[in-house]
Amino acid sequence: MFSHIMVGANDVQEAKVFYDAVLGAMGHGAGVIDENGRCFYITSGGIFSISKPIDGEPACHGNGSTIGFAAENIAAADAWHAAGLANGGITCEDPPGVREGGAGKMYLAYLRDPSGNKICALHRMS
């Protein structure tokens, strides 16, 4: 359904350090900065990218928006969360843990990145 997700950042280098850490904790390689100063993480499942807003206005987070990253297991979600906290992220929502609801049983960990974007590591449990 999705080809890519791009979030805004006022400091792309700071955001790159953060996302290199959290995505690296899940086994993804470091982001690549293009000639326009944008950072891209390209996988077979899609592209995640970071950019200063092209309209020149300050970046801001979307109120009510969350970007979820798939975690292979609980340990990967916990490593993702720890890497985020160690690299400028702020914990939000409930602490990492199991949630049950209409979508089934999931392990979730939430953070806000250095620009305030709300992100989540999600492991679907069987």
C-alpha cells in the first residue's frame, strides 16, 4: 500500500543519528544523504526518509500521527526503544509492553524523535 514515508526535520543530521540508531537496532543499514540534503533508508519493503520541509517553514510533527516500524521480536523492539532513548528520543505513551485489542496481541514501544514525530516499534505476537 505504501511506497515511502517522509518526515520533516529541522536538523537532518541530528535526525539521521537518531534513525541510524533505532533502525540499526532492527538490522537496517545507515541512511544515505542525497545531493539535496535528504536522508533515505531504502529496503525491499519501502523507503523511509527525512527532509527539511521544502516550503522553508520549520518542521513540525503531525498531531495524531504515528509511524510504525515492524520488529521481528520483542528483543528487537526493546533494542529499538533503548537506541532511541540513547540518541535523543523521548519515550511517550505507555512503557514498552504487550497490548491486546481488536488487532490482536502486539508488543509496542513508542518514542518521539528529536523533531517530535511519534514513532513505534511493533511486534505482532502469535
